[in-house]
Amino acid sequence: MTDHVENVLVLVIDDQKPAAELLSRMLASYGYKSVCAHSGEDGIEQAKRLLPDLILLDVMMPVMDGFEVLKILRQNESTANIPTIMVTAKDQPNDVAQGLQLGADDYIPKPIEPRELIARAKSKIEAHHLRRDLQTRTTDLEALLRVSEELNTNLRVDDLLKLLLYLVIDLMPCDFAAIYRTDDASNVTNYIASYANGELVEHYVDIRRLANVAGNNNGAVKFNNAAENYIEASYEHGIIVTLKLADETHGYILLLGNNPLHDSRIRMLEGIARQATLSLRNAELYELKANLADELEAKVQERTRELEDAQQLLIRSEKLASVGRLAAGIAHEINNPLTPILLIMEDMLEDINNGIAVSASDIEETLKSAKRISRIVERLLQFTRQRENDHPSMEVVNINDALQNVFALSRKFLEHEKIDIDVRVDPSIYVHGNRDQLEQVFLNLLLNSKAAMPDGGSVKISSQVTDREIRIDFADTGTGIPPEMIDNIFEPFVTSKEDGTGLGLFISYEVVTNHNGQIDVKSELGKGTVMSVRLPRIEDLEEEIED
């Protein structure tokens, strides 16, 4: 059973005292405690007051019979779920049916056989305790979810500590609660405490002796303060849990009261502590970033001015290919030192997420600067590709027209590089998309092919059409892509070119994906590469144009 038999209470409701006492003796012989009520009214009051684990309810009683009692019990919130076994005469099947319809859990006929009584009682009590435990766990999980959501919305340490104290007082049955935040040397840097009624406590409760005990445990530590006198407080019972991430201690949660906490509440407190530790760490990192804002903003402004000047040059440029080269050059200048910074930072942040202690102070400025530079470069590239916003307008696009436009703009550039272009694309294939973005993808693929053929070569652009999609192949005779790079060629900052930015294919992949399409690559080192763009085709052009 989920509880020991001696902790189980059974309420016997029967107007016949001898019959009620007989049932009590049967229960007592198996270790169950019982209380008798000799009328329906008394039984209802006893059930509300005692909240027993099981009710044995006789059907035939004067004034208020068992059916009326059961109906009232089921209507009361505190007694609605108490398992109830109806006791009825053996030859009264109608009583059984009526009792079950009113919500009885079981019935037992008279005369009662003790082993049958105990078996039925044990089954119902165990089921009741399992339902109660499940409900408690569900309530606890919902509470932890609320804690997680509320803590994660606060990014300031002081506000987070106040919210954490409020949540602990709200969820934990205690008379006093305190939150301690510590630094790397275990010195308390923040302290906030409150009584159960929400009144803040001004005086400081010293936990130095208790912290030594708590620090050696991964879970909560219960203590009898009256006997062990760990802290100077008038409360008898206490519990402390360490806010620990990996091997680093970030603080403590202390609860005090005159009654010990149940194990389920201790598990809840440990869950709150784990979530609080992560939220505190997140807030600490956020504040570290915020403290560097002024210096970083100055750098951003400087970069922005440079890129604004570059933008003006791009607007006046007559050839999209020249604009693309200029943008790539600026991106290369900024992103050349960016790749190792991001790789190192991502490894360190992964360590933090895995609970491995790292020093964040030396990396936060670098990481934020790198990400801001990357966003500025992306904005520049958006300007060069005429990408108006994050939600571009979609229209019917003739793929052949888009390709011919790109080819016309880049023809002289490619001829100068001794690259032959052979375009064999069905002139009547259409997709639903953004023309500027698709032209950007085609231009990126052409420029990639050009970069792979420094001594000249050829690019064949062809199409294949099925019922649901079109495929455009860009096949070049270049140097090919190393096999070890194929799997991550579409990731940002991955490139096989010495002076490449590693963003062209990444941007192309994102654009195609946003068009519900797919981009694939096949390559053979020393022989060439085939880039394939697959997009959903428009099956009914007239209907699409009308829409």
C-alpha cells in the first residue's frame, strides 16, 4: 500500500450500533483504525471533519438513508473523492444499481465476510491514495512550470530574488523564508527574507555554520534547530537547499517553521532551487552584457557609419555582380576575425548549459560584438540583394525570367572571368515566391561556381519539372568541395574559399527553406559541383494569378 495500515482511517456509518461495532472489530483485526457514526447527519459531519481514507456506508438508515448521505458527500468538495463502499442486503440488486449511479465506488452484501471486506477496502484505499499522489504530483508540476515561466521573464538579479522569495512563500508551508546570493568566494552579496504573511524581514539570519553542511549535499538538508542550534532563530524545524550549478554555489534558500516539511514539499523546493539557479545565472550573464552596452554601442555606431557609406555606393552601383563583390569584401573584412570568436564562444556557452564551470567575464563583450557585427553585415547584404524586410511580398515568379535577369546582369562579369554559361530552363515554369530573394539565390550559386573556377570553366543551368515541384541544377566544372565539408556546407561561416565569408550558401539555404523548398549539393573533388534548388511549382497558373 502507499501508506502503512496504521495510518489509514475508515469511517463506518450505520445506525445499528452492533453492526457498526462489528465492522470496526473486523477492521481492527487487520490493523485499520475506524470511527463510527450512527446516523446519516453525524456521518456527513464526521466525514467533513476527519476526511477518512474510506467510508463504509449502510444503505438502510432512518431519517436519512445511505443514498441521501452519499449524494451529499459527492456534492461536497472536501468529501467528493473519498472512496465509499455501500453495505446492502444480499437480495437488493436495486440498491446496488442506485448506489453506483450516485457515485459509490463499490458495494458489499450482508452478511459481511471479513476477508472480502478487507480485500475490497484495501483495493479502494490504495486506488484513492494513488489518485491523490498523482493529483499532488500534477499540481506540483504545474506549480514548477509556473515558477519556471515567471522566473525566466526576469533578467535583473534584484527583481529575480524578490520574485523567488514570493514564490517560495506562496508554495511552501513555512513561517519564514530567506534567499541568499553568494559570490565566487562564498560571500553573501544579496539577502532578502520574509515571514509567511509576506512581511519583509529586516534583520539578517546568519547561516555560516549551516552553509558548510548544506554545501556538501546536492539536495535539501533538514535540521532540528531546537536541538542543533545551527542558527539564532526561535523556530524548531528548518530546511536549507543550495543553489548550485555544476560545482559552483550561487546561493541558498532557507525555510524555517515549527512543523517539518513533508517529503513532497521538499521535492518541490529542490525543483524550485534548480530552476532558480539557472534563472540567476541567466540574469547574471544578462547584467554582464548590459554593463558593456555603452562601449559596444560606440563600436556599433562606428561600424554603422562605415556601412552606411558602403550602402550609398551600393545604391549607385549599376551592376549587381559588382555590388555583390563589394558587399562580400566588406563582409570578409568584418567577419574574418569573427569565425574563431563565435566558435570559441559557442563551446563555452555549451559548457555553461552542461553545467561545466567557465569564466564568462572575458567572453561576453566579444560575443555580443561579434553578433552585432554579424547582424550589421546581414543588413548590408540585404540591401545589396534588395531584400525589403523580414516578410517580403510574395508573387508569381517565372523561374526562367528570373534566371535570365541574373544572367544578363552578370554576363560581362562572367565573360571577363572566362566562364561559359549554358542556360536550358523550361520557359513556362512558375513558383510562388519573392523574385528578389530567388534572384539572390541564383546569383549566389553563380558566384560560388565562378569562385571554384579561377582559370575559367563552364556552368550549365537546367531544369526538371514534376507534378509538384521544379528543380534547377547549377552544374559547374570547378575544383569541387572537400568531402569533409559537404555535410555542413550550408551552415554560416563554412566556406572552402580562402577569402570566402561562408554566408552566401547559408543565406541561399534560408531563402529556399522559407519558400518551402530544398537545396542540395553533389560534388566531386577536382571535377565540379552540382547545386540543385527544388521549389513547389504552381500547378494552376490562372487560378494562382486570380488569387
